Amino acid sequence: MPAPLGFTGAWLDRADQLRTDPEAFATATADPRARCLTLDGIDFVPGDDGTGLRWELLDPADARAPMLLGRDERGIPYFVREPHPAQRIDARSRTVMRLLPLLSAQDLALYGGARSLVDWHARHRFCATCGSPTELFRAGWGRRCGQCRAEHFPRVDPVVIMLAEYDGRVLVGRQRQFAPGMFSALAGFVEPGESLEEAVARELFEEAGIRVSDVTYVASQPWPFPSSLMIGCRARAEGSALTLDETEIEAAIWVDRDEVRAALAGDMDAPFLAPPPLAIARHLLEDWAA
Amino acid sequence: MPAPLGFTGAWLDRADQLRTDPEAFATATADPRARCLTLDGIDFVPGDDGTGLRWELLDPADARAPMLLGRDERGIPYFVREPHPAQRIDARSRTVMRLLPLLSAQDLALYGGARSLVDWHARHRFCATCGSPTELFRAGWGRRCGQCRAEHFPRVDPVVIMLAEYDGRVLVGRQRQFAPGMFSALAGFVEPGESLEEAVARELFEEAGIRVSDVTYVASQPWPFPSSLMIGCRARAEGSALTLDETEIEAAIWVDRDEVRAALAGDMDAPFLAPPPLAIARHLLEDWAA
């Protein structure tokens, strides 16, 4: 059985019916078994044995609002606290990436969702419509303006990430900030007014100058840096000539199945370094090479 | 050849390289052929013959910032203006839905993207991070805070919409506000921390009480009310017993292929009224029935 895609497989039922039922929510927060996820800013804190997430009992003396992550199969509710108002957060910091191997796939998925949620609150304390302060509602799954009553909900930003295929090869590219030698699938945010398929075609043309004639879906995963939904696709290129957008892509190469397999195996003489296991780009390469 | 999915197939190249190149952008706005889309709030205004979109030459005397929609194959740039600050917009209003048949599929797609963009600006004049006023940048494809310099980008909200299948039937449901007799595919927003497949499974369990064992992707389309990206899927249900969330779903029924075909054909004695042609739900039903 293949490993689950990174950041998928969270082990809690989100129990969304509690979000809009104040009585049920109050009962959950009063449950003596209720747990709260320990965070340092938006980074997780490993458990006592150096692995896993750290949970504490939900402290009724903490003034920050509890946000409902969900319930386990025993009915125990799990929360995370609204961030401190003074908390400054660099959502692009990937320091935590180095600690992620300490988590099981299921804990990683749960943490990823909690991280996106807490980060969103920290950066959305004011109403985008009128500029007034907002307050958390729906058990943490939204904020409402105290002035104009506009409601705001956590962002999920769809990103297409894709392998273009031509004559038995796929296109991989690298951004300047990638680790030396690493190449990955090209990617970009979906814009208002386009389908996934149109976004794939636009990005491949913008970044690499290639036209594609059809697009197929492969897989998806959340990517909590800060709130992307990665949607992995394949596309058939109409030619192999490249015109790179060098502000986005430093270099790009067409690689065949043997070269992809060598990269995935970590061979020293592979023509490129494959993206890491948590990235859906690696899954796309594995799927294509298989 | 099947009709294109609603709101897809816009006929402009988005020309994103102009967004970050002030000189090229100034050249485009100074092009004497430059066009500007006429809107009434965020609704389109039909052309002189009562159909199509209405375009005017870009008026240099208009103080509102021009936002770049794209360029056509002759290089003519097309814009839409930032909305008036005093403009109040009800993005949920679907009055415009009655006028949509006046547009070709390609104009409809272009309008949908422009509508989402203009609506986003109208509701995001302030910085969600610090509450200060923001200014348009990137040729209309973002806003930046004058105070804390935070950058904000137009939202695209992914929504899963899906047909659960069991024993030769699919599940369709209705919300209270639907037209009488109409049933459609169930749907819901993707949340932080879940893949598309997980969102499909969660929504089907929350709304209808059914568990699904696998999920496949079918198609996608933008839905500019205000900024959804509809991602159409199928899933295999493990059973047919329903437990409806009646705050979301008023009724749900399992229908077989003959019943779906009758509904799509508009038969008076079909067991339900099919969703309208622009909706991806109709495409999902057509795809399944075929």
C-alpha cells in the first residue's frame, strides 16, 4: 500500500454540527477529557518522548477562545486556542519542516489543518470590508465583524501542480530557492474565472512556454504554508521547446522514466534531486514512473 | 462535442507578465485600442443589440484604477475598473443569473472572472491583518496594505460537488431555497487540512450520513457567486441509508439512470427537476447517465 499523501489522513471527526450549536459546544468545552493542542506560535511542540504532538487538558482559565478541531471515536473533543493578539507569525517560515519527520502521518495531517487555521486567525483580526476588529465565531471556523457584521471564513487557496508529458518524458523545473539540484513539478495558484484544467494550461504556458492539449487529475493534498490545496495533474504537451519565465523558473528539463526512477531512488548520478516525500510533486513523479 | 462547462473558455490571454512590469502595463493602458468592460456594480450590461458584453474605450479621465483582464490575439488589452469606493455590492444577488443566457459561453467565462475580481476588491478595501486601508497593486490582481505592507490576493474558494453512487443509483438532494422540484449534487467548501477526497467523504457523511470508499475526479468550473471553484467528483457509497442534516438538505433521493435521463430531458414525469445547464451538477449527471 502506498504511503498516504502528506498532510492527509487526520484522525479526528471534525464534528461540524458542534460549530453552530452553542449548547453542544459548551458541553464539549466543559468535558473534563477535552484536550488542547500545544503550539509555539504556529509551530508544534513535540511530546515528552520527543515525538508526536503535545496535548494538554483544556484549561478553563485560559482567556483565549478554544477552536474545535474535532472529536475522536470515544467522543473526546480536541481544541486549539486562538493565537495571542500580540503574536507575530511568519507563515512562510519553514523551520518546522525540519521537525515534521517526528510526526506520524495522521498527526501531521491534524497539525497541518490546525496550523492553517491558527495562522489564518492571526492574520485576519480585522474586517477586510470595513477595517473594524472581528471576533471569532463558529467555534473558530470563521470571524465576524463587530461593526458591519460581514462574515469571513478561513482561506483555502487552490494550487495546480502538474507534470507536462511529451514523447515519454515529463517536465520538471526548479525555483532559485530550491535545494541545490532539486527539480519539481511546475505549479501555480488557480485564479478567479478559470477551471483547474485552464489553470494548468495557463501556468505551463506562462512558466515554460508550452501548450498542452489535455489535462487529467491525479491526486490532491493540503499544504499548510500557509493554506494551499495542492491539486496534482498531468497534461500532454504539444511540443518540447521551452521558453522559461526566469522570474519563476531558473531551469527546466525533460526527464524520462529511467531518470525519474533514478531520482526517486536517490541515485547519486540521477540527473536531478527528487522533491521530498511530503510533497505531492514526488507522488506525481512516482505515479508517472510506475 | 459537449457544450463547454459554464464559466469556462474565456477568450483572453491573461498576460500576467504585464502585472508586474510597470512599463509594459503603462504601455497597455495607453494603447488607443484599449477596452474597458462596462459594469453596473458587478453586473454586466448587455451590448447595444441586447446581447454580449458592453465594452468602451478605456477612458484616461476615469480616476479609478484599471485592472488588466488580458489581451486578445491582436494584442488589444482589456480592462475592468476598480469599483467605486462607495459601491455597495451584494455578491449573493443572483439577479444577473436571469441575464446570463444573453452571453456566449466565452463572454460568460470572461465576465465571471471579472465579476469575481471586482467583487473581491469591493469587499477587501482594508487590511485583514491590521485594519488599515489597502491599495490595489499587480494590475488589479492583489491589494497591499499602506501601513503593514501585508499583501492580499483574490480569493478562490474550492468547493467539492459530488454524486455518491450505490447499486446503480446516485444521490441527489435539495436545499430549501432551490426551485420547486429541483434536486442537485451535494456540495460543500473544502476546509483547511483536507484533500479533495477527504472533503467529499466528510460532506457526504455530514449532509447525508453516508460513508464512501473511494472518490474520483470528474471536472471543474469556476462559479463567480462570489468566487467558488467547483470541483466535481463521484464517490462509491457503502450503503444507501440516509441521515440528513436538515439545516443543509431538505430532502435527498437515490435515482437510477433512467430517472436521471428523464430529468435531463425535461420529462414532466421525471422524479426531479435537473439543475440548469450552467451548473456543473448537471454535467455530473450527464456524465454519469452517459
